[in-house]
Amino acid sequence: MNEKQCQLQLSLLLLLVLATLSVRIYPAFLDSFPDPDHYYHLRQMEYVAQEGQVRTFDELSNLGRAYTYYPLFHVIGGTLAVLFGVPALWSYALVSLLFSLLAVLAVYCAARAALKRSGLPTDAALFSALSAALLPIFFLRQGLYARPDAFAPAAIALAIMFLLKKNTFGMVVLGAFLALLHPYSLAVVGCLLMMAVFVDYLSAFFCKSEPVFVALKRKPKQRLAATASDFFHSKALLLLAVFGLSALAAATYYLRLPLMDFTTASTFRTSSEMQPSNPIGVVQITGPVLILCAIAVLKAFGFPEKPRIIRSHWLVAASVVSFALLFFASRNIVYAAAPLAILAAFGLCEADAKTENYAPVVWLVCGIAVLASVYCALNIQSGQYSMQQLAGFAYLSGLPQAPVIALWDRGHPIAEISKKQVVVDGYFEFEPRLDEKVTDVQALFSTGDSAAVDRIAKKYGAGYIYFDNKTQGVFGAGENTFSKAFLYPGNSSELDLLFDSGDARVFRVS
């Protein structure tokens, strides 16, 4: 690559940085965070910034409970707030954006390394970077304010690159980092890596292709058992081992937790993010990537002619598995993003070669498809809470201290904004009574009997009830018994209505 080409690629990467930021700053213009969990992460980062450590006990969540969350995300955000002398909200945004920018760079480098290993033009890696910068499959979990799993696309791309480059130190750092940042992401990344290495070995043996990660000694009529020795002595397995051992060493942090009491409660399994992805929605958030991936898969296995894209079976396997995870839970989109973006570069190489003089048109069509996907996704983004609901949270902050009963996905904003204890929120892990509390809250918002309301409130020592239109919709909308009994004219005297914004109401209970 000559100097002009290097300068061009650098310029394009800088433009992608700007594009990455431009599609992720939309939450700054919303009335509220787009996800209730953001309020929780902000509150924990504020604590780290103020106290210089992660908390051991969270007095507001679920009427008070041990802090069992993964600490690194909150430590990074709180530490940056102190180092730069900025509010925790700003450092939260900075951490989220850094994860996104790292994903773009890591996906580009991993795609470039994978293409080079397969003997394909590396220019297509720019399309992978474009996908990481702009496609909704990336930025829906990587907005201005994100969760810890926003690091997953960068982690997967970095892991692929470290395997390709045989980088032991990188695997050690990545394993420990993921263990303390987000154990679920660690498990998914580890599984994808093992899948990639194993399929690379099988591909080398059965398809006689050149291996990418493992070194096999070619011998005439060599049996599978004989090649297994080479596989188990490969550097790739050593890298996987140090990745796992580093993660285990870092995970000793969690030994302080009541691991025997671990539970996520059925409430978590029925939440929206745990529902399967809608196939039409998947097409919308991936733009042209799925078409290019299909081309790559066909050419990797020689359909309709002999294989043209070689040494990519490992990537196909990782992409297929990560894509399948989408249909187990919608939250898994973040794990499919990087493998699909990298595989799409392989498909674009084939489309580029087939079209010859019309290759620029292919790039243009793919670019337009990406932008169309971006526009459709951004057009439907909104805050999680209305201004009237936020006013209800703020009103609670001025009342004397007492626990608040509300729908569970109102718990985090109430705790952050009002600094009041909540009976139930979205912090599911290690909360053995969560399902019981959710059931009681459902019973309260489905009854018109003030005695039943008082009984449930006294059970948890609650002083206030927060009720809004979303809660009413969840429990019967216009037929909701609670609203008929306590909100309609002539009935509100049965509960002490302190605040009414039209959308949100705050009641006091004895």
C-alpha cells in the first residue's frame, strides 16, 4: 500500500469516527434515558466518584440489598469523572462512546487481518468499519449511554485479531477485563472463540484447506486422531487457555458474593430484552450485511462453483452461531454485530470481483442501504419516560423518606432521581424475593380494594405509590381496576393523591 492509499484510508477512518459519534448522540436530545438501566449505572458511577470505591450495599435497590453487580463499568465511569473533574453523567457518556469507537477500530483491524489471511483485498475492511460505525445492530446497544455489553463488539473483534496475531498478552488482558466488566459477554466471547478454533481444525482436516489458527503437519492419509495431537499442541489452544485462566483469576472478585443464592427470577426471563428477535426487525437493523454474508457463506462452501473464499469457515461458524443467538433473546444483537460485519467484508470482496467495472456501484448501493437502515432506526428512537413521568419522579424527591411501590421498570429512575428506596426494580440477580415482590405489585395495581392496597404497602413498609399510564396499560388499560377505583372523580379520596401530572400520579399510603 503506497503513501496516498494509506492517507486515504486514514481519512476514511477519521470520517467513520465522526459518523460513529453522530448516530450515537441522539440520547442527548431526549427527555429521558432510552433505557431504565442507564439510571442505575449513572447512580453507581456517581457513588464511585463520590466515595472512591464501589459500594458493598445498595440501600435504595429492592428495599436494600448487597451490591453484586459487575464492578468495572462503574469503576471506569466514576474514575473518569474524578480524573477529568466532570459530572458522572459526562463520564458515563465518554465511556460509552469510547466503547463504540474502539469497536469501529477493532472491527476494521480484525476484518483486515482476516481478509489478508485469506488472500483477499483488504479494502473491504472499510465496509466492516462502516457497519460498526453506522448500523443499528451496533448502535442500538451502543448509544451515548450504554450498558457494559456495549463493549462486546470490540471484545469479539479484538479476540479474533489476537488469535490471528498470536497475541498472548492481549488475550490475558481481554479475559480479565471481560470477567470484571460483564461475565455474560465473557461467556459468549469464549464460546465463539472456541467454536472458531475448533471449526478451523475440522475445516483443515475435512476440507483440506489451509488452517488459520492451528498448525497441522500434512501427512499422506493422516487420520483424525493423528492430527488431534497437532491441534492440542497449537498456539491457538494456548491462547484460549490463557484467556480462560485470566478470566478465572479476575473472577475471584465474585467469590465474595452469595453464589449459592444466585437467581435471576422469572421476571427477568419475561422482560422484553429476553424475548426472541423479530426476523423483520433483524433485517432492518443489519441493512445489506445479511446479503453480503450469504454471498460469503455460499462462496466459502463452493456454491454454485468451487470455493472462492478460502480459510473462512471459522468465521462463518462464529457468525452463524452469533446470529442464532438473536432468536433466543433480542439483547444478543450486540454479539452478532462484529462477526456479521467482518463476514460481510468477505461477501463484498466477491461482489466486487464479480462486478469488475461496476464495483463502485456495488459500494454505493451498500452505502445507501446502510444509510437507509440508520435513518429507519433513528427515526423511531425515543426516551423511556415522558416529561410528566419524570415530573412524578422529581416530585418524590421532595417528600419525606419512605419506600416507593411502582412497576419494576420504574424502579431505577425513581431511585436515581428521587433517592428513595424502591420495593422492586430491574436489578434481578441475587434477589430471591423479586418474583414475590413483582406479584404483590401486580396485585396492588390490579385491585380496587383500599384495604388490599394498605396490606401490601405495610408488608414492605412503603409510604408512596407511583402510578402512570404505562402501568395502567400493563394491567388492563381502560379496564384497570386500580385506576377506576382511585383515579376517577369521586373515588380518589380513598387514597391520598399527592401529585397528578396527567400521566403520572403519586399516592401516599399510611
